[in-house]
Amino acid sequence: MTVRSTDHGPKPEADLDALTDIAASEWPMDAWYAAAYDTEVGRQLAPFKVAGLPVVLYRTLAGVPVALADACWHRLVPLSMGKLCGDDVECGYHGIRYDTEGGCTFMPAQKTINPSAGVQSYPTVERHRFVWVWPGNPSKADPDLIPDIHWNDDPEWAADGKVIEVDAGYQLILDNLMDLTHEEFIHTSSIGNDALSNAEFDTVHDKETRQVTVTRWMRDIEPPPLWKNLLKVKYPEYDGRVDRWQIIRYQAPATICIDVGVAIAGTGAPEGDRSQGVNGYVLNTMCPTGPKTARYLWAIARNFAIDRQRVTNELREGVSKVFFEDETMLNAQQQAIDTNPGYDFYNLNIDAGGMWVRRMIKEMLAAESDLPPASSQEAGRE
Amino acid sequence: MTVRSTDHGPKPEADLDALTDIAASEWPMDAWYAAAYDTEVGRQLAPFKVAGLPVVLYRTLAGVPVALADACWHRLVPLSMGKLCGDDVECGYHGIRYDTEGGCTFMPAQKTINPSAGVQSYPTVERHRFVWVWPGNPSKADPDLIPDIHWNDDPEWAADGKVIEVDAGYQLILDNLMDLTHEEFIHTSSIGNDALSNAEFDTVHDKETRQVTVTRWMRDIEPPPLWKNLLKVKYPEYDGRVDRWQIIRYQAPATICIDVGVAIAGTGAPEGDRSQGVNGYVLNTMCPTGPKTARYLWAIARNFAIDRQRVTNELREGVSKVFFEDETMLNAQQQAIDTNPGYDFYNLNIDAGGMWVRRMIKEMLAAESDLPPASSQEAGRE
Amino acid sequence: MTVRSTDHGPKPEADLDALTDIAASEWPMDAWYAAAYDTEVGRQLAPFKVAGLPVVLYRTLAGVPVALADACWHRLVPLSMGKLCGDDVECGYHGIRYDTEGGCTFMPAQKTINPSAGVQSYPTVERHRFVWVWPGNPSKADPDLIPDIHWNDDPEWAADGKVIEVDAGYQLILDNLMDLTHEEFIHTSSIGNDALSNAEFDTVHDKETRQVTVTRWMRDIEPPPLWKNLLKVKYPEYDGRVDRWQIIRYQAPATICIDVGVAIAGTGAPEGDRSQGVNGYVLNTMCPTGPKTARYLWAIARNFAIDRQRVTNELREGVSKVFFEDETMLNAQQQAIDTNPGYDFYNLNIDAGGMWVRRMIKEMLAAESDLPPASSQEAGRE
């Protein structure tokens, strides 16, 4: 069921119940999180945090990614300080070994292996350039639940991105992305101008698919610098006004794909004909690493001039600069929240999308606590 | 009513009630604190802390200093990360604007402004080279209560100074200044010698004006190096003994002006004729920035050779070196107090002045808690 | 009474009661701890921590080491920031002085000295190149209780070592040394090989002397690189197999001397004839500086080629590299324990020695809490 907000903002009563959770730092455990870019995982033991849990990632000899709890069963030393022996992990301290399922395969100076010895292994899937890990109940780890970010390795698109280690809770990053009005104030030299806060926007949510979409069309506007340049890649001669769109699509708990672009003004883009425009996707997914930190994986994809590496590089570096401006602000916001515990937050119309995101997360959390034993702690090895 | 201590030290019962508050880190809110030097406040948004509160300081186009709470009403981001738009402040994240009274004048993407939206503004006065801020009940912010440090911009005096960010509570700095016996032990190479701990001193307090004065005369002594040099500025030929004075005047809660000088021995300085001497004022005022940190603004003023910039510079740098020795000790003292919670402190005769200072502060704190709503939190915008 | 474990490991029930104390960070107060190497203590005031207490160490004019609490009675400033006046310590802030017993000998600006004024002094003995301090009840400070590490200054041995400031509790370092199986996994390039985890070992404990001994003989093995080189110092021609020994001797609470060596295989070393071998002692003693930190003093002694300084240097640097590998692991283990409070630890056969060590410490702690007032706090100056 899809519900469209006609008032461009949350209702007063909704407002009230969201007041206190601005700094909410919880996350669902029964979810896929992108722990790392594919290139970050290889034939070495690399430490990551997924949903707050220390995890060691590596690939088997056959190239399949494996995720184990990054703490030896015996003395808690991080397994990532050890080494790979074939497909097994050997602890660097006392040499205890574990297979890809986390089962113990060797103990030093003794022949009998305690049958209960082992570490948690986590379901892992490599898809669309990311390594996704499921920290919760393994029996629910359905790969079909992995968010769709196919633009990241679709042959009709060119994509590249980076990772940001943010010193702010993942929900603050989601807030940031669900309202792009801030581009006008933070990103004035690249993608922001006053068309943003003047344009109306539309917020739609769907409780079943746990999606929220915020759509904003800015018609017949002067393009901001970044988009002016990108349109020139396709239309070197054109120097006029554009129709610009931002369609922000959230998939709970932590993925946001933003369909962005500009087309020559009046050529029908708002009605569906984007043929005289340039289109990009900003792909964003957050891995909560702690209550006040997150690993933010992003990429920028485009469907024009896809074989020009220089455009790929310039676009990646341009977005990287923009996101650095956000990162600075997010870190400052987290610090301010920490030093003002219990502050009553106020919401503006622009916060409508972000508030629906928080409701989706709340519902996932509620669903987890209702169910019988389903947390990662309880869903361990038998 | 002025009370003179004849015993040169606190009474035993007074001793007892002060034992546990050596590390006291409270401060009155209804008071003027020097947040910054005048030159630190201009047409940029500068973050400070006043009485523990984050405050953004700037000047209007007309040059008047303004102090607002440094946290946006909407999402708590520091306003000092934003920018000035005329006399208004624009938040750097979502563009919300506030006027010099803290009232909201703009919200993005909406025409109606929530009438309750705004941030706290603090009464501010620029006087004697400092920008004074009143963090408490605005209705009590009488400029006549600003401590007199007129030597800092009096045409008959030459003055200059610096700011020290001390990692110690402001009361520890007050302790340090109220007993200058320590000069003998910390500052042996400049202003300390054994005349200090041998000389008697006199402690006077006045509960109505909340002042404490400690007077010490050292008659017919060999001058310490710094004073020897200063006397030579006025009397290049003189190389003999001096009468030296230190008159420490505390004004609650956090200002201490020290009348210091030497005169040619036996020329009547103790009786009031300082004509054959050189006189300086060490001006000190503390702004508590947190329970264990303080912003310490100081200046050294003199009434001789006032047009010689070189003397000004040498004196400022000389005092700066001396204060660095104190800073090191104060930081170590704060750390030692933190690692020994509940330590029972013992007082010596030399602590008489410092203990009266603590009583004055205690009385101000008691007066605040007796009154109806007067704290900065409660005395906000209507 | 000496008890020999025949099962090469703790009994199941013993296993259980040790599960939760892996991170135990308590230490006995009635014990000698090596605070510093002899060369670290001289005619300057040097700050150390002994059994978690701040202590200032110095030598009298006659060269005798003195240990006083490193906090002035008056305002808690560290005495180590002051200076020596003959054999007395003068506080750097207000000039209060203390003698070698901690008694106050001078107060500024007053003639009467408060008779109760003073700081704690700690029994101190210089022996075998270390300065030993007794933080607990002074009346029990019997120098005969100092652990025997005579190899460190015995004329028939050449010894040298270093100090490591470890970011891990002292018990984790004891664990590390009581099981040398880990050499195979951490120290593969120097002293570890698979002979270690294959060899049987023998654990003996004595409750009266509070000693634990773990003995491991590896017969007719290929020597690891370090030992191969050392044997060549004595037998340049020999390139064959060896009998290797590791006899780990723990003396509660925090000293471990390890008798190590190799002899030409089959020449009778296991039976007592070490004449055709090379022998070393790894001397280790830990001073707990806090619940999660320790000062680790070590030396390596040998009884061959004792006049060759180059061998001394190479051996010291070789061991230093090996211990750095341990330090990295220990710091990581302490962090992992901190982030996993309440983790149930599991023990392997190799943990037998370490578990007896913990029992000895537990017994010392129990003995202290049973007795009437004996803690360092209560056993102060009268």
C-alpha cells in the first residue's frame, strides 16, 4: 500500500512522537548491510564492523567472501591479527583454527577439540560491487532482500565511488540524504541553488516494501555548476535553462538511491521523456559500526558518456568533495547531540522524508523484539 | 562592611567547611564573564564557551557585539559553522536564519515560521577591551556590575595581554592568584625571591561588594630580576634596594586586579607616596568554559614609559612566560584532583585569600538557587 | 608442598571457576614490585606508578632510593614537578618540603608546621638491578620476599634488558609467559616452531612458596633460528639437532624467570648435563600501573660468551623484537576484553600454568582482605 502525503510534511501528532529520537542509534539486526566494497575483501584477513559487531572478512581460495566474528573463542584476540591457512583462519596468538562456518579445526598441544568451540559466521553475499553481511538470525538471510543498487555494475551505466567513515550515527546520514534542500546551503558552489528550497516536493511511503520516496522537480531553472558541466558533456552547445529532478528512494533500513538529472527545459522530462537530458544515480548505503559511527559506501552512476574514464573520475571526485562538506556537518551534529542530551527536536516540512525513514526503522526494530529469539547473539552456532 | 583578618589566616571552623570544595567547579550564571578580547570578535562567526555554554560571537554591521547560543533550534548544528547575512546568522546546514535577538527570520521551503522558533541571545557589553557576556537571567544584566579593569584602556596607562586556555577549573586559577607566595617557588628566575614567604600579609573582605583584598608589603628588599629591570627604565642609575608591594583585589566571581610595584627603598611608598617607584596592574579575569577548563584573559598595565612599545612587548612576553609556568602547574593540579576524588584538602595561612574567594562564590551560588527561576535555561526567550 | 599435575591441564571444575576472571585486574598490595631499573632512579624526581599508585622516586645524596607518594599533602600537585633540596623534596607550587620518610619539614609563610602534615613513604630496596617498592602495609615489607632474579647481576652471567609500558593488565602478560606454545604462532621467524605445540609439558605448583613451574622438553628437534645462532656462538662447527628446554618459574605475584636453552641432541641435557649446551634466563617482572596497564621490566641473561658485548646487544635486541610481537597481541587482547564484558572464557590444556598463577594471586588477595587493616591507604603515617 502506497500512501502519498499531500501536506508535504508530517502531521502534528507524528511530529510529536518523533521529537525525541533524532539521535536514535539503534539498527535492525535482521538486515543486509554493505560491509565493504568488493575490492576491500581478498586473500587477507580484514577487520570490519557490521551492525556494531567486529567481523573479519576474507575470500576463500575459490574467491567466495566469508564473514566471521573477529574474536577468538579462546581469548578474544581479533582473528584479523592471524593468518589464512587455505580457507581456514588461524588465530595469531595460540594458533586455534576455524573453518568458513566458524567451526574449530585445530587446537594447539591437544588432540581433542572441544565440540562447542567455534566463532559465529555470518551469511555473506557479494552483489553490485558490495559485500553484504547479515548480522541477525541466519535463517532469515534471504538474498532477495538485498537492496537493488544494480546501477553500480550495470553495463549500461558507468559507476564509481568511495567509502566514508563518518563519526555520526547512520540515522543522521539518512536524514541528510532524505532532504536535499540542504544542498542550497552546504553545497552552494556545486549543486545547490535557491531553486531547491523554492520547489515543492512530494513524499510517498509504502509500509510493506519499507520504502520512502521524496520527489522534487525544479522546472525551467538555471542549472547549478555541476549539472551545467554534465549537460555540456552531452550537449556541448547548450547553455540555457533546465528541468531538474531529484527522486530520493529509501529502502529500509539503510539504503538510499537518488535518481538525479537535468534535461533541456521544456522537453518533457517531468512527463517521462528524459531523452534530452543527462541522468545519474547517487547510490548510498550505510553500515552502522557503532551508536555514533557509520561506514558510508557510495557510488555515482551515469548513463551517458559511459566509456569516458575522465568523466567518471571527475564525477567521483566532485561528489566526494560535496560529501566531505556533509561529513563535516554530520560529525558536528553528532557532537552537538551528545552534548545536549534530551534536547527536544523540532521538525520542518523538509523533514517529512526523514521522519518516515525513522518510522520504518522503528517498525523493523519492533518486529525484531516481538519475535522469539532472533537476535544475532541468540542465533549462534548450534 | 569591611572585615579585616588579624590572624592572617582562616579560623579553624572556616578551615573545616572549605576542606572538600577545593575542586569546586560551579560558577554563578548571573554574572558578567569576559568571553573574548575585543579583537577576537568581528564580522565572522566565532565559537566560544561562556559559563560552560556554547556561544557564537560576532559583530553587527554597526560593530555591536552579539552573543547567541551556538546551536541551531532545528538540529543543534553549531551556528558558528554557518555564515552572516547582514546582521542575521544563517545555519550552515538547512539555512535557518536568526536575528541578533535570536528570533527565527527564515525557514527553508516553507512560508510560515514557527513563532516559537529561535535561539537564546545573551546580553553583551564591550568594555575595557573585553567582550562581556551575561549567561544568566537577562533582566539582571546591569552593565554597572562589570568589574572595573579600566587600566586596560586608560590613556594614562599602557596595557597589553593574552588569552590562556587552561585545562583547570577557574577556581584553581583564582586560588593561584590570591596567594602570590608561590612566586618564590615557581617563578624564581623572574619575580620570586624569599622576601615573599617571609613578608606578612593582610586579608580584607567585604560581603556587600563581594571583594577580597590581600595586601603584602616587602620593605627594603633586594628586587627580583623583572622589577630590577623595570625600575631601571625609570631610574637607569639606581641599583639599590626597594620597597615592593602586591595588592591583590578580587571582584566576584572571577576577576582579580593586582596592584604591583617597587619604589626606591625608604621613599615613603608604604605610606602612600609612590612617586619614586614604578607601578603596574596585572589584570586577570576568568571565563569558566567547563567544569575543568577556563578561558583566562589577562593584561599587564603600567603608568611609566607608556609610549615605549618595546617595554610593552617585553613586559607582555615576560608575564606570558611567568603565566606559562602557572598554567603547567594548574593543569597538573586539576589532573591530580581528578585522580583523587574525595581527597581532604588542608589549608595553610597563605590560603586565607583563596578561601574568602570561595566563600564569595558560594554565596552567589546560594543566592541564585534561592531565587525563583533565574538560570539561563529557564530565562529564555518568551 | 609441591603438587604435580599429571593431566597436563586443569580439572573440569577448576576450569569453571576460572571462566570469568580472565580480565581480572586486581593485584596484592603487600608485595614487592619492581618499579624501575636502577638506572632510571637518580638525583632527579621521577614519576612512576606502583600498584596503581603515583610514586616519585629519587636517590638521597648517599645514593639510597626513596619512594614517596607523588602528590603534595596541601594541594595534590605531583611532587615530581618540584625539586630536590638535599635529601628533601620541595613541592614546585608552594614550596612545602618533605623528608625521605614523607614528613613535612617546611611550610611557606608560617613557622608552625602542622604535625600531621606529610605524604606516604614506601619501603624501597635496590636489588638485582631493579628498584623494588612495597605499596602495602610497611610493617610486612620483608626484603627476603623479593623474588630471586640474581642472574641479572651475577658475575657468571651477562644480562641486559628493557622496559615495556604495556596497555594490558599485568595478568594478561603473566598468561602470555606461562604458556610458551604461542611462540610457534607469534614468533615463527625467531624462536617458534611446531616442536612447541607437539611437546608435552608438566605443571607443578606450590601453595606455600606461591610458585608455579611449567617444564617443557623438546628432544632431538631442529633448532629455531635464534637458538641455532646462539649455539653457533659456542660451537661454530655444529649444525645439527638439539634438545631444547623451557622451564617457566613463576613467583607470585608478578615475576617469571624462564630457564631456556638448547644442547647438542643426545648429550644428556634432559638428565641434567647441560655442559654441551647454551643456557639463558629470561627474567620478567610486572609492575601493575593500573587496571589495564603494566610496566614490564625484563632482561635476558646468559652464561656463555659473557664478555662479548656484541652478543649481549644482539640478544637484547632480538628478545626486544620478540616481545614487541607479544605487546601488540596483548594490547589487542585487552581491547577485545574491554569491548566484550562478561564474555565466558574457555581454557585449553596449555592454560594450566596460567590458571595456577591466577589462583596464587587470588589467594594473596583473599589473605589481604581477611586480615585487619593492611591496605596501603590505611597503613599510612601516624
